[in-house]
Amino acid sequence: MTRTTDRTQPTDSTKTAHPELLIRLAAPRGFCAGVDRAIQIVEKALQKFGAPVYVRHEIVHNRFVVEDLEKKGAVFVAELEQIPAEHADRPVVFSAHGVPKSVPADAKEREMFVLDATCPLVTKVHREAENHDKADREIVLIGHAGHPEVVGTMGQLPEGKVTLIESADDVATLEPRDPDKLAYITQTTLSVDDTAEIIAALQARFPHVTSPAKEDICYATTNRQTAVKEMAQGCDFVLVVGAPNSSNSNRLVEVAVRAGAKGSMLVQRAADIPWDKLEHARTVGVTAGASAPEVLVNEVIDALSERFKTSIELVKTADERVAFNIPRALRDDATTAA
Ligand code: SF4
């Protein structure tokens, strides 16, 4: 479920002395179904089981969301061992990015009550990796080293079973055991265009490489990039609301520039807006990564409206109606106790 509020009507500032600015607002933008579900899981766990609810890693890559949940009683930890022994019976939530297999195994050993907020579209990639391994295919993962989703996906299989590549150049260095028994999977939040190049290089070198039955780059990543491509054309600058560690948000900045924006930047909040770069701007694009709440988009638009006489043009390229169920233990009719 997206929580976008589309503002298609012009919103004129009363400060007529201010220069005019057209804001091109991309849609879809902001929260995706996986992020929405992950936040719901923490909130419902707090409502149902009370505080504290432990969360391993940032539930989604956004400080605003994390701090809001902290205020409600969520406690974020880097590893399960940081949860005090006397709180071992408290719920512990795994983030939307997914976790290596060793993490649920560790939680089981510690008899913890786990609520898994891994996005179902990340879980789909995990299952693909397992299936390729069962079929004795060597696996290449296209992704960014160190990203939690990549750590989680590589951790579905024993070390050495998945080879990470980050660029088309990396394809040249691959030395598979059997080039006819090779498969690739990808991180869900990559640049659609960059990934297509890497896949083309893989298929050129290994014509029998097995592809995912359905794209691993998720619908939300694809839709946000498509909307930015359309919106960024003719923009003097594009502001992407999102966190520096958010992969899909960073990709939107790159896509905006490639699509024709004269400049683009990630902003976490209105305070980050680079006013010097907007001094002569007449058209500014605004979008948000999949982990950025709409309240921050509105904050950015309000800040622009303080300095400019603004009007808003919605650039909508898709409707999203995707929603994922929360775990049974959190549903209103569930009887499971912590
Ligand atoms: Fe799931 Fe895609 Fe959202 Fe990641 S960006 S949480 S894979 S829907």
C-alpha cells in the first residue's frame, strides 16, 4: 500500500514577490508495500506485546522512521547478542532487507520470539538462490557489496556458494566451474538500466546462464525509476527524499541525471535542500525513495513554497495496489502470545 497524497492542484504562495517555481512531483514515490509492512509489524508488535520490541538493524533505511519507532518503544540492535538475557522473551523483528540464515538459527537457539519483516520480494530471491543450489547451479548475485540485503541473500547458502558482482567489468573475471550450470539473481533495489547492462554482459559470455523466472528488481524500484525518468526531463534540479544508505533512493538520483535533470541530490529532510543550487531554478522535480515517508516529501514541498511561488504538476506513470500480509501472530484474530 502506498501512502502518497497526490497534490495535482496548483498551490500558489501568497508571497508574489518570490520567483515562480514549477514542482514536478513523481508518482509513484515513497513507501512501497515491503516498507509499509515492515513498519506495521513493529507498530503492531508494540501495540500487542508492549515495549520494548527489539529490531535487528534499521527496520528500513530512514532515520525519521527509526526515531519515530524508538519513541514508541522499539529498541534497535546491530546483533541479537545485544538483547539483554532478561529480555530474551521480548519480540524481535528482522528488518525488511532480510537476514542470513545464521540469524534465525541463532534466535532459535536463544528461544527468541521472532517476527520476520523481510520483504516477501526479498524472500523470493532467497528461495531462488536455494533452488539454484539444489539444481547444482553456481550462483552469481548482482548487487552492492555490504548492503544488508546482499549480506542476507549471500547468507542463504554456505560461504563460497554465491559470487557477488557489481558491474559489467566483473563479468570478465568470473571463472565458473561449469559455464552451462550458471544462474544469476539480483538485489531488488538496483538501477534497472545498469543491471540490464550487467545481464547483457553475462549472457554474452555465458549464453546458457539461467535467468530469474520473474525479474528480481522489485516493482517498487522499477516504478519509481520509471516515474523519475519521465519527471526529470526538463528539470533544473531533482530532489530525492531518502537516506544516504538507501540503495533505491541513491539510484533515483542517478536516474534523474541520466534522464536529463541538470542536477540531483538526496535530501533526508527540508534542512538539506541545497538552496544555492536552486537559485536560478524554474522547474524542480521531487520524488522519494521506497523507505521515505510522505510527511518528509510534504516538508520539502512546504520549504520550497516558503521561498518560491510554487505550482505542482503531478507526473504519474503507474498505479500501485500491492500490499503484503503481516505475520499471523500480529493479526487481530491471532491468539499467539510472546
Ligand atoms: Fe520490498 Fe522492493 Fe520495497 Fe525492498 S523496495 S521492501 S524489495 S517492495
